[in-house]
Amino acid sequence: MCGGGPAGGEEAAYTAWLRARLQASTDDPRSSIPHEEVMAGMRERIARIKARKSMQSA
């Protein structure tokens, strides 16, 4: 399983793990980053990578 969750299909263990992760996220005092801000940053990053790759293949 990805993300450090329990393996082996133990439903109760997984549910407890998931609830703990969700609670930790809810309790996190850091401010959230708006979705559009994240997406804008990713679009910029993708554009830079594409530009770098096109320069390498030229």
C-alpha cells in the first residue's frame, strides 16, 4: 500500500490508519493553498520542463 498504510487487507487497521491521517490533516495548523494557485504553479513548471526538453532535442 502506498503512503505507509497497513498492508494485507486488514480493513479495521486500514480504517484506523485512514482516520488518523484525516485527523492529522484537519489538525494541521498550516494554511491551505488554494487549488488554482497550485494548478498555476504546476502549469508554469510543466511549461519550463517542456521548454527545456525542446531546447535539448533541437
